[in-house]
Amino acid sequence: MSRGDEYVSAADRALEGAYEEPMSLGEYVDQIFENPKIASHASKYLLEAIEAAGTRTVVEEGEETERYRFFDDPHNDGEHAILGNTEVLNAFVDDLRTIAAERGKNEKIIWFDGPTATGKSELKRCLINGLREYSKTPEGRRYTVEWNVEGAVESRGLSYGDQAVEDEDDWYESPVQVHPLSVFPDDVREELLAELNETTEDHIDLHVDQRLDPFSREAYEYLEEQYRRNGAEELFATITDPQHLRVKNYVVGVGQGIGVLHSEDEGHPKQRLVGSWMQGMLQELDSRGRKNPQAFSYDGVLSQGNGLLTIVEDAAQHADLLQKLLNVPDEGTVKLDKGIGMDIDTQMLIISNPDLDAQLNQHADRNGTDPLKALKRRLDKHEFTYLTNHSLEAELIRRELTGETEVWEARGYEELEEKIRESISLRVRDADGEITERELAPHAVEAAAMYAVVTRLDDGDLPAGVDLVDKAILFDRGYLQDGDERVDKDEFEFEDATNGEHGIPVTYTRDELASLLQTERDRHHAELPVEDVVMPRDVLNAMAEDLDDAPVFSAGERTEFENRVVPVKNYVFQQQEDDVLEAMMRDKRVEESTVEEYIQHVYAWATDERITNDRGERVDPDPLKMKVFEIEHMGRFDEDSYDGDEPGPAVREFRTEKIITALNRHAWERRNEDFSVSDVDLTDIPIIRSLLESYDWDDVARIHEDFDPRQWDDPPADTETATVKERTIENMTDLFDYSEASAELTSRHVVGQIAYKWD
């Protein structure tokens, strides 16, 4: 089979998996008693589609919460995932649950508001993708009816298009996805639903209150009239015989179960809402002196979205239409024309920028005489904000630049930190038409993300000793680590609710980075393409300097944002410094077995116990081993801190407060089982974790006595500085995925900053 045939076959399988043979009305009823979800009303179906994808745990604004995976766009590999705003999305689902159960809010139109580039458009696409894919699953099948009147006497045919049906094998589907149970008379349908709801354990009953749509009603009444004239005894069974009525499934999509009104859509309100009359069909299908609803187009947003979801995009452009929607949610009916109404079952949702809010409040000072008061009462507002999680913003920036769609799901924050700091390499065409590979160095995206988040945070509720970068870290990670101390977000009180309401949007950041990737920098190296590397400081300088040229910011915002770049620069430099130090001291890292031995000796020393040596003998803890470890590996003490090999007061306090306290905590946590020092995860002890994971420049000076940072840019051959630099560059590329060029520039920057204070 050729490659082309393979793809054609794959497409065949995809279509077959979502298609079912049409069934009779009776077979459909049997099926819904086996799987009631396939008969769910609109809001209940939308809720079920969201819940079917499951949840995952996330941390946003420092708080752990459950997030519905549906909003990660899992069916589309995350392409239109909504990053962040989990609390807003959860509130939306809570509203759906209330609406679906008909416990309130039935008259509400759900409104998503917020500035540009906050994920509102992604919400629309995510809903469309998710509902389409859910409708392909067995539990998410969606059904409507189709009609054929050609078998009846004196058939006139059916049409809501340009051509009448002439062949009896041609069927016309309900143009508004009418629910199959709508075919039943009201009392029979109520009895059926009552029995169906009694058989399910679902806490939300299924409701189908809509009558047949006008197109289907015309077909039904025509068949009823013909068979009644001919004396049919089982009239309903004859009308709904499979030769006239079939239940068919459909894959949900825009135009069939989902209606989307775009900002550029035009027409009078009735046309945009439900459709328009087709003048050429009116005379042909004139029915008993009135307009035949089969001559209606049914291409309005409510018609397309009947049965599931209606979305008004950029709602400020359709403010006139919103008032026409006032009674649709609670009455569930919309008019096609005088005397012709259509029942609607759809969840209405509007999306807007803040300009709609301004329009709605233009008469707010008139209090009780505000003409928009009724509309505002029906709008249930959910406000999207800019991301205030550093990791989410970094993920969004990468998406904007690279088209990556993977949703980051880290098992721990350390794994997430690796993603945040990663470099990006992109191929660009330069001014000479040459294809060049440009690199956003490690921490460049991180710097952009941190700066954007910091501009979005309110600084009016910062406690003493905490800056906006600290607040951003708290929001993203949930805690601050200061040396040996960890401070959780619960210990802070951030009361201001303006976080994320303004700040630098991701579109500005994306454009700045894209511009930097196109620009060659005035840097040179004999061997490395350093001119093709965009450094974090390049990013921060460009973002801050170009604020004056960006019309989206006010003068006050420009000044405020410019003042916030300094702490971000300090933060990013600290990340770069940690990389350089770790790479520089990689070969000097303390073996974990050596640390374990030290811990065992300290524990025995504190508890007056003995330890087992390599020969299996029980011996006293070795004071010399502990002393050597504390001086040489920890670098915390010198000979003056000891009386021979015996610890002085400072050493004794250190061992007791920093080591033994942590071990006692582990012993308490494991109090119902045998405790052994060997069971302790050493990285759970802050002072030991810092020993295993980080160094400082005093350690460098202690270990590399002849190292001279002032020679770093071009160290003389055969010097310790040259050797240290070579290993550092190699380790930076190996440990942190730097390129040699970005490692060169980063190490130059870091070492250059500490060189002046080396002596």
C-alpha cells in the first residue's frame, strides 16, 4: 500500500468510527435507556464533555487546585489549550452544573470578558475541538432526526435549500439538530423522561422541553394530515415509520450543534440570530396561505448552535443583538416570523474585550432608569486575566514562538524549572536572504516571562522583605526558599485582587523576541557564533526600552513597567550565576555516600550511640571525620571552631539545629515504624540539599587557589583559569543544554560581575 493509500485508509477509519447507521425512533429510545448520556440536554451535555476528560492538579497563584483537562485541548494535542485562569474556568463549570440541573441561572448568558491575549479565543477553539471529539465517542454520541415525505400521498417534497427532494431515497435532516425525543407528544415525552431519570444514578436529571423545530413540524403535520385522511389507525407509528423518520447521529461542529457569530458577520438581528427567508422558495413552498418554514435558511447563530452551544465572539460588535437575546435563555424560544416560533436548547456564551463592559455601563449613573439593566442582569460574567504564573507565561511564550502545543505537566517543580529555563533555537532568514540559526539562550524565555508577570502583579500588598519577583515565585511555586528556610504562601496575605488585570501582554513579548531573533548583535569570538545568540539581558533591555514606542501602554504604565525591570535582571543573573557555579564545581561535588556517612556520625554523636564500621564492628562516631567534612566540604568552619577534633559551641549548635532537628522530624513522621537514618532522603534536609546542589565563590577560591576571574575572557594557556573555564563551558552544555556560544557569553557575564570583588 502506498503512503497516500495509507492516509486515505486512516481517514476512512476515522470517519467510520464516528458514524452510525440511522435507526428508528423506537431503537433510539431503547438505546437511551442503555446510555442516557446520549440524550442529554445542551448544558448537561457540555458539562459531561468537560468532565469526561478528567482533572489534574495545578498550582496557580500559589494555591493548589484541580483543573479540568478538557481545557488543555487534549483532543487536539494541546494546540488551543487555555493556559491558566483555572479558577475562572472552574467557576464556569460550576455554573454549567447549576444550569444543567435547572436549579437556577437558567436565564443567564455566560460572559467571558478580559483584555486581549488572555485566552478567550483559545476558549472558543478548545470548546469546538473538545465537543467535536467527544461527539465521536460512544458515550458522547449526538443525535437528531431526518425526514422523508416522498412515500406519503400527494407529496410536495421537503426543502430548506435550493432544490426540492424528488427521490424517495433522499432524506432531509432537521436544520437545527432537533432532539429526537421532541417528536413525541408532550405527555408521552414527560412520562418517558420521568422513567429514564428514575433509572439513572446521575444527580442531574435529563430535560427535553423543546417542541419540534418548524421545519420538522411542517413535515410531521403534512404526514399526519395525509395519513389521517387515509384513515391510518396507528397514526404516530405511521408518521414516525422508518420510511419517513430516522434518527441519525452527527459529529458536532460549527454549523451543527455549535453556532459561532464572528465580529465581521453582518445582517439584521433576526438574520444573525436564526436565519432568513429564501425569497425564491416562498412561492413554491407556500403552505395554506402562510410562509412555509421549509423556505427558511436556518443559518443564524442560534439555529446552528441549537442542541448544544451558541457563541457570540467579540460581543461588543453585536451589542444590539444581545438585547434581542434577553428572553431566549429563560423562555427557550425565538421567532422566525409572525406566528412561527422555534424552541431553542442551547448554552449561550459571549466573548468580549473590556470595551463591552464600558458599553454596558454607559448609563450606570441613571440607576433604576438604566436601559441596559435587564441585559446586565442576565449576563453572568467570568473575567479572564493575564497569566500570573511564571511557568505558564514561559509556556505561552514558547507556544507563540515555536508552535509547540505540548501542555506542561511536571511531576514536580524541579522538572518544571527545567522547562522554564530552556533555550530555543530557531531558523530565520537574515537581511541577505541567508538561513541562519539563532538561539534564545537559556533563561532568555524565563526572563521575558518573569518580566511580563512582574508587570501584572500588584505591589500594594507586599510584606516587608518581599519584592515582586518573590511574589511571582510564590504564585508559581507556592513557597520561597531562603537558605535553609522554606516559607509557604499560606504565611503571606496578598489581599489585592488586581493581579493580572493589566501588564505586558504576551503579544508584545512575542514581537520583541521575534525582532531580536532577526537582529545580528555586535559580538565577536574567534570560533563561536556569539553574534547569533540572544541573551536574557538583551531581552529585558529590549522589552523595557521599546515600551515608549508601544501604543498599547499609557504613559503611567510605561514608567511603572520600566521601574520593574531591575529586580528581574537581578533574578535572572542569579539563575545564570547558579548555572556557572554548578558547572564550575561539578567535579568537586560531594558524593552522596560521603554525606550519608557524615549524617550517621552526627546522629550517633547527638544520641550517644555507636555506629557499625565496614568490618561490622560497633565503634564511636569519628570526630575527625565530622570535622574534616564540615571544614572541607561544607566550608562553614575553620580550625578555630574546634578544640582539637572536638566541636566548639558554634559547631555543636549547627549540628543540633540544622542536622538533628531535621532527623527528629523524620523520626516523628515515621513514629509507627522502625526509623533509620539511612531511610532519610538527604535532599529533605535544607542544609544538606544546599550542600549537594549549590556552591558559592568562596568554595571556588578555596578549591581553585590559582583561579583568576579577571583572565576569564581570554585566559592564558596552561593556567588553572584556562582549565576551569574549559571544564565549565563543557559542563554548562552537558548539564543545562547551553550551546558553546551561549555558555561562553553567560560565563563571561557572570564571572565579569564577580571579578571586581574577587580580592
